[in-house]
Amino acid sequence: MRTRPLTEFSARELRPLLDEEAAFWGRELSWDYADVAAAVAGGLDRRSLTGRVVEDGGECLAYGYYMIDNQRAIVGSLFAREGCRDRGLEESVLDALLPEAQSQVGSERVECQTLFSTAALADARFEAAGFRARRRHYLIRDLNEPLPDAPARFRLRPFRREDIAAAARLIHRSHEGSLDAALNLTYTTPGLCRGFVETLVLRSGCGRFDTEASFLADGGDGAMGVVLASDLSRTNGHLCQVSVSPAAQGKGLGRLLVSQALRAFRDRGLATASLSVTVDNHVAYRLYEQMGFRLRREFTAHAWVRPPARIELPA
């Protein structure tokens, strides 16, 4: 058994592992992971992915990778086949990946959200490497259960492509000084927020963008709230982003945005809805619990910056 660079493998050689991973996350998260697996396979064939594979006698048992985006390295999957988990294989992959990601020329930051990880001891590895972290939860709601009422004091309209810039500005404003912005570079500038929204809306960056379940609330000074939704599978709708401007927070707009998206999911015949939230975001977490979301999987958001810079986490 040995750990080898991902670039030494073809998509054909890794296909059984990728197929098992797609099936696993489909069961665990109601997430059709086939598109991600296909993107990984494409990166393998182009020799454009950096990662490691644990193989034994020609059989691929575990793998992980990272990619460079906006001058940061983002660690992706850490996955091992059934029967190979809890043996430290994913951790050995991570032990090889992290020093390399941290030493990348031109990259001053490394991030990872371990939602797609079967590594039981990953958090300890990140901590030892100097990362800051907070717990996140992937929540699921059964759409067959009664949907909650929401105040109708705000007017929503369907999200349109021409709303991308306004939504990006709103998302940036709503995250200024937040824990999520400290751990995720995406939320730190209007430009990066715009790239994030464009990825969701135009490039299916988190499942297929759902135009029928995405809404925007207009205000006198621009957008007051937005919910961006996608279909993660044929049965599960996902709330990719829910943001409310600071001036409109605490007035029921977030509840209304979520409620409208849930109704749109249900009207289209979906069975469940999902979202991810930082556990320490107590206001949002309490809202989602009140609206019927329940824990499906716990994971962690990790971030590191090259010293002497530091990641400061708000209280």
C-alpha cells in the first residue's frame, strides 16, 4: 500500500472510486455528485488536479485533491472506499496534501469544508497545521411536513440574471465582519461575491440553478434580501445562499425568503430541502430549526493564511 500523486492516474483507473463516492454522497446528502465526479475525471485526464491516491495492488482505495482559486488553495474531497475507512488512509492523503497546498507559490490561503470527507481525524490534522475552524451543519427538511407561515410585509419577485450584481453587493454587505467571511474568502469583497453568484446562477456551481425557487426582495435603496436555490438531485432542493441586508434583519424577511423557496420546491414535487449553516450563527440556525430543518451531517470549515497574517474569528 502506498500514496502516489494524483497525476499518475487516469480517469479510467480512478473510475470505480469516483463512482462509489458519487453513490455514497447521493445516499448521505441527497446530492447528485455525478457532475463533481465528472469534473474530477476531466481534471485527471488533463493532468490539471493536484492530489494524492492511496493504492494497493493497482486498486485505488482513497484519494483527495486541492485546486487553486483566487489565490487560495481549496481542499476538495477526502474519500475512502467502504471497508477502507477508519484506517487512516484519508488522513495519510491529507498529510501529503496540506504542506504542499500551504507552500504553493502565489497562494496565501488554504481553505477546506469537510462536508465531502470520510476522514474521521481530519479536524486534528488541520488544527496541527495551524488552521482556524468552526463547525457547520448540513440540514435537511422533509417537504411533506406542513410548511411554516411567514410574514407578508415584504414583496418578493423571481430572481433574474440581471440581479446578479445587486445580489453580490447584498451578500457582501450581509457578511461584513461575520464568522463566515473570516473562514471563506468568497465573502470578503464584492467582486468575489459576484464571482460566487455567477458560478451558482450561470455555471451550475452547486447543482442545477433553480429559477423557480430563487427570489429577491427589492427595497428603496436596492436589494434587501435574496435566496438562491438549486436542485442537488431529482428529489432534493438546496438553499445555496440566504442573505438579508443589515437594515432589514430581524423583521421576518429571512423567514419569508426561505418559506417561498420551500413552497416552490414542494410545488415542483421535490421531497426534501437542504442547506448548510455555521453552528455559531445562532440567529440563522434557530430560524432554520423553527422552519423544520434537522441535522443530517456535521462538518467543519477550516482556513489558514500564511504567517505573519492571521485569521481573526469574531466572537
